[in-house]
Amino acid sequence: MSISSNQVIMITGASKGLGRALTLAFSKKGARLAICAREETKLLQVKKEAVQQGAMEVLAITADLSISRDVERFVALTEATFGTIDVLINNASILGPSPMPLLADYPEGDYQDVLRVNAVGPFLVTRRVVAKMLQEKKGSIINVTSEAGHTGYRGWGAYGISKFALEGLTQTWADELDGTGVRMNMVDPGEMDTEMHALAVPDCNYDLVDPNEVVDVFLHLASAESTENGERIQATEFLQKRGALS
Ligand SMILES: NC(=O)c1ccc[n+]([C@@H]2O[C@H](COP(=O)([O-])OP(=O)(O)OC[C@H]3O[C@@H](n4cnc5c(N)ncnc54)[C@H](OP(=O)(O)O)[C@@H]3O)[C@@H](O)[C@H]2O)c1
């Protein structure tokens, strides 16, 4: 997969879990990275690891992507530092209360918080980033979805509903981007061994995917070979088809 060494990759929610794994995978390719999360300590630790892994340059910004002015600051600083953004990965997400309440018992404030971070946040970041991508007639936007955003499951409440919204956003925006040179796709990474999953399924007794195992799907969508637009890619199925997983 050809990722050019100076490609600019923006990753939201990069301080742990899948976002961290993606940051380190693109760092190994020598990319320039703009990463964010709300909490600074873990984010700066990932920045340090990214540089050690070979990233050409890393901009780490604390920002809450559900807040417009934070989105503006993150994107403006990235454009001022790198001049362009080649790939945007909308990865940041929250689960909401743990254990997850049934919808009838779901607190209104939590419901609104989950929708704001998981569904409004990617809209705000993409709307700010896509304008320059359209001028440059190139760009790859990758949204991280979930099986809970594809099928409704008891107890997955606001989280699942927010991912249904993200899937609708992806389909609609991809259609609007058709033929522009800018592409938008979504990846369902499968159930991964992360802090979010531990909160969602605290008594989990089955095998989970290591986030490092699914990064190749994102490397593909970011690469010059990728032509997909508007697709929903289930990571393990995609990698098994390519023979990358047994
Ligand atoms: N884990 C799974 O099994 C699974 C399955 C399917 C899909 N997914 C999806 O995969 C993605 C990554 O999940 P994960 O399991 O790696 O989650 P995670 O371990 O909880 O990490 C989430 C990341 O997002 C950041 N974040 C949360 N809210 C934010 C906000 N408002 N603004 C900026 N950053 C924010 C967090 O840092 P701060 O808290 O410091 O902000 C953290 O870096 C998510 O989109 C998730 O929905 C996960």
C-alpha cells in the first residue's frame, strides 16, 4: 500500500485504543500527523511514541470535537502547520453511561452528549476540512462506525443510534462528493480490546480484535490505490479476503 511519506493524516481521538494504533501505523510510514483528544497527558505520550516510530512531524492538540471552536482551532492549526490535509479519520467517540441503560431509562443529558460527540462532531470536523480538499480535488475521509450502527441491539441505546447517524452522514456525503476526487467511506473495526469495549461489555468472555490488526484497512483507504467511495467496510472480512488475517 503506497502511503507517501509526507502525507498529512488527521486522526480524532488518538490518545488510546484504535486512534493510537492508527497514529502509530501511519507514523511507521513516515506520515505527518495531526492528532487530538480531550485529555492531554495520554495524547502527548502518543505523540512521543509516534515520533519514535518514524512520524515526520506530529501536531497534538487537546480539543473536544463536539465544540465548534475546538474544531476550528484544531483544523486551523493543522492547516497552518502542514498547509494541507490528505486524510481525515473521524475516530473519536464516547459510549455514554456504563452499564448502558435501556432507552426508556436513558438520561436526556447523556443521550445528547453521545449524539453530539459521535454524530455532530464528525459533521463539524468534516465540514471544516472538506472545503480545502474540494479545492485540491483530492482527499480521503474515513468514518469509524460499529455493528451497533448497522443493526439495532437492545441496550446499545444512544451509542448505536449515533453510529446509525454517522452511517447516514457517510452515505449522503459520499454521494455529494461523487466525482470530486474527494472520497468518504466508513469502517466497522469489529469488537476490539479497548477501554471503550471494557466499559460496554465489562464481563466479556470472548476473544476481541487487537486494534493493531485492523489498521491495514485504513492504510488502504488512505492510499493512492483506493478508489472506494460511499462504502461500508467490515475490517476483519476485508482483511480476510485480502489474506491479511487467517
Ligand atoms: N472498541 C470496540 O469494540 C469498537 C467497536 C466498534 C467500533 N468502535 C469505534 O472505534 C472508535 C475507537 O474506539 P476505541 O474503542 O478505540 O475507543 P476509546 O479507547 O474509548 O478511545 C476513544 C478516543 O476518543 C477520544 N475522544 C472521546 N471523545 C472525544 C471528544 N469529544 N473530542 C475529542 N476526542 C475524544 C478519547 O480521548 P479523550 O477521552 O481524552 O477525549 C480517546 O482518545 C470509535 O469510533 C468507536 O465507536 C469501537
